[in-house]
Amino acid sequence: MAIKIFIKRQVPAEKEEKVMALIKRLRSLAVAQPGYISGETLRSVANPDEYLVISNWQTVEDWKAWESSKERSDIQNRIDALLGGKTTYDAYYHPQRGGARLSGFKGWEGG
């Protein structure tokens, strides 16, 4: 089952260049990992110091293997040291098909 990992970080302007370089390094390594699908980095409109990385993986096991790898941990520890705290992660998946359907609601466009 494909999953999405949401990674939020508060990145002060004076640390942005260094942190973004490390995030890009993580992404360049992630693309070679088994089960990696895609990723993107977003910046909050309301809070420009807040960044959200969305990472898509084939399985939670694929993500956990990458998350616990020494290669990733070394870079992540550098990010945490720069930001002065631990990064948090939330994993989500799409509910299985056959659950609640929206097609019966008025105005449902099917999109």
C-alpha cells in the first residue's frame, strides 16, 4: 500500500540556505532507494519559515528502511542540529477502495 510521509520543519531565514542544501541531498539519495516514488518540498504561504516535505513510498517498510538508514540519519542529524530540535514525521495512506463513497452527495463532480 502506497504511503505519504509528511515532514514539517521550522526553518529560520538565516538557516534556509544550509537546510535546503541538506534537504536536496536527502532527496537525491532517496530517489535511488527501493520503493521511493516521488517527493516535493513546499513552503507555507501564511508562515514562510514553515516547510513541508511530502515523500511518497510504495510501502511503509520501504520508508522505514530509508528512514533508519545510516546515510539518511547522518544528514537528518545535521538538519536537526542546525534547527535546534528533532524533525517530526507523519505517515498517511489512502483508505481502501470500497469504503465511503461521495458519489451520492449533491454537487459531487467525481473529481
